[in-house]
Amino acid sequence: MIPVIGLVAGIALGLLLQPTVPSGLQPYVPIAIIAALDAVVGAARALIEGRFDDRVFVISFVSNVAIAAVMVFLGDQLGVGSQLSTGVIVVLGIRIFANAAAIRRSIFHA
């Protein structure tokens, strides 16, 4: 119940305060969101399969976001930022859909 309350409070504060992202960080936000979503969907799969560990989730969440941000930063420095960002999104997208399919199979047995 605490995560749901935190989610609702975060959404409410975001709508109320309407924070802005500095222009220098804007290329990193979508990648960070996709990386975080990958960790959350992976955690949901682990929870359904009965092997969830909160320590693994936190480490996965932080490391996914950090590695994705570093890859996009390096891509920007090398002049191939958009191509590397696309690669990161594709790889993480494949992982998200694979975990979602596993969740679906576990729930619906199909």
C-alpha cells in the first residue's frame, strides 16, 4: 500500500508543482524513464514468480538508469547520441516486452 500512496503523492506533486527539466538533461530523461520501467517490469515478473528481492530491485533500478545515462552521454560526446539512444531504447524495450509476456503467461497460463 505504501508504494501506491507514494505513486499517487508523486503524481499529485508533479501536477501541482509542474517541474521543468533543464535543457541539458532533456536527452537523458526518456532513456532514464525506459530504464526505470525495465527495472519495474522485471521486479513485477520476479514478484509473480516468487523470487523478488528488494535489494536486487534497488540495485537493478539504479544501475539500469545510470548505465543508460552514461551510454547516452558517451554517445553525445562521440556525436552519435541519437543512434545510441535508439539502441538503448530498443534493447530495453525488448526486455520490457519479454518480461511483460512472461507476466502474461504466468497470470493467464497462455
